[in-house]
Amino acid sequence: MDGLGRKVIVAAFDGWNDAGEAASSAIAHLRENGDYEPVFSVDPELYFDYQYTRPQVEADSEGRRSLRWPEATLLRLTEPGEGTELWLLTGVEPARAWQAFAAEFIDLALREDVTGLVSLGSMMSDVPHTRPISIFAGSDSDLLRSELGLERSTYEGPVGILSVLGVAADAGGIASASLWASVPHYVAGHTPSPKATLALLERLQEITGAVIPQGDLSSQAAAWEASIDAAAADDEEMTEYIHQLERTRDTWDSPEASGDAIAEEFERFLRRGGGSGDGPSKPGRDEPRR
């Protein structure tokens, strides 16, 4: 994959960008399946609000207590192989000085000859858990969109630190792309979504060419879906709502879908009380810019 090169940072943060913990879990999965070492961590005093992200007190096996401060850290493989080398940027979304925060990591990436940046995010969406997880794969680069089959985002509105990092990477000459998973909103705030994590990793593998072991994510995803099925089976209102989402998603995915058919489906959805009056968004098309 020449578009992103052979040394690619994969970035994900806890917080606003991480519905269902899908993005942070993807980073954790990569870290568990490789031998990584820290390269650089920011000074937490500069970027975190401790009233919002508090330090944690911990005790070791002998009862000694210590404080663990919020962090954002860049890690690299200790023994990279022949293929694409994935570096990991993970931690807590900073509360302040985002431009300086991004500049620290992008300056380091340039010194280390990093060639690409892929940001991972997940958001709550009006999508059913029973269908494949939608992944929006986008880039502002015409070349990357052409080479990797990515899309240009039309989103306008508030963004997170991933957008700031992407802009800084582009400005520094590092190719950047973003992957956003759409997580069912009715479960995104209650339980991690291994199905969304798996979808992010599969798309990451496609655009980077890196070999990413799946481990037991497939079985975890199946168990996650089955647990939601079981919970919905005891709730008629939830079951009907999920069926509505399924019909909407199937309408969007059908090859014969037309503007009139989609509008008609939206009208039926709204008449049944399924929306606020604005209409549901197309699955996988309402994501932030990165």
C-alpha cells in the first residue's frame, strides 16, 4: 500500500471519539498482539484537566500506593517485520492546547520518518446491531481516495482531537486517513462493542496492508450480538425499533434503492414515531470529518 507508506501511526483516544469503546479497544487489541515500547508521552500538566480526567490511585502487590496520571503515548514495535509497521498513538483526549498537542506528535513522527496516519473513531448512530457495522473510510487527499477507495467527508461541525491530528499530519506532508465505525446508539453507552472493533481492524488491514490477527474477536462479536438479541426478545418496543432500523438499513443497502424509496421509508419511520422529525441519517454517512 504505497498511499500510506510502510510506517503508519494508528491513533485512537478515549472519550468523545470512542462510542462503544470500539476505537480504543482496536488499539488495545493491536497492542496485545505485538511487542510495543513507548516512544514519547506528553506532559499531562500541559494538556489535561484533572477535574474532568482525574488521576487514579493504585496499589501494588505490597500495598504501596501511587498515582497514575492521564496520558497520551506513542508506541512502536520493538521488532518490526518486513511489511507495514503500525505505530500506536493512544490515551485520553486532551482538554486544552490541541494544536500544541498535535504538533508534538507530528514533529516526532516526521523525525521518525513516519509516512502515514490513520485515526480510528466510533460514534453512536441509528443503525441495527444485526447488520454489518458500517465503516466510513475517508481522506482529504485525492491520491489516497483514488488508491485506497476512500471517500471525501462532507461533515461540518464540532470535531475531536483526531481531526486536529489529521490536519497537522496533512500540513506536515504525512498522508492521513480516518476510519469511523457506526455503533448502535441503544447499546453504545452500555457495553463495549467487539463487532465494531473487528470491523475497524478489518478495514485498517485493508488500507494499510498490515497483517492484523483477529484472535477471538469474531466469537466475541457473535456473543455480543446474541446478548443484545436476548435482551431485545423480552422487550416488544425494542424489538420493533430494531426491526425499523433493519428495514431502513436494508433500504439503503439495496441496489434498487432510489431517492423516492428512501424518502418513503423515512416517512414511514417518522409516522411510527421513530424519529424526532429530522429523519435518520444514512448508516455510515454521518460521521465526523475524521
